Amino acid sequence: MFQNRLGTMLAWTAVLVVQALCALYAFHLDGERLRPLWALPLQQLVYRQLMYLVLIQACLTAINGYRLPWQRLKRTGDVMLPPQPSVPKPP
């Protein structure tokens, strides 16, 4: 599939550089600190692969005809709120 490894690595690096430049520009426009951008390459390697795994699992589940329920919380109605400070009424 990727016979030319050097070409593949150069293309991947070029895409990463373009993403970094766009992110730098966006952070500059918003006046944000640039410190979080160090994690951008990790997003390519880790988070994207995790999303591919989730997508494959969802497709296989749909193909097999399984229905996955929403993970709902059981409502019990026994939540206790802390006492609220009383606010003096205006005269």
C-alpha cells in the first residue's frame, strides 16, 4: 500500500506542518497561548487511531444488527442539596 516510505513520510510531515501553521494562525487570531500546540502530533498518532477503532467497532456492530443502548443513569430521586444561605429581603 505504501511502497514509497520516504514519499509517505514526507507527505505526512507536510500535512502535519500545514495543520500546525493553521493552528498557529487560529491561536494567534483568538489571542490564545501557543503552549497546547505541542500535542498536535500526538493527536495524529493517538487520538485519530482511537477514533478509527471506534468507527470500525460501530460499523461492525451495525453490520451484525446489534442495537447498542444509550448508557442512561438510573434515576433515584434521592439527591440531597446543601443548605442555601438565606438572602435578606430588601425593605
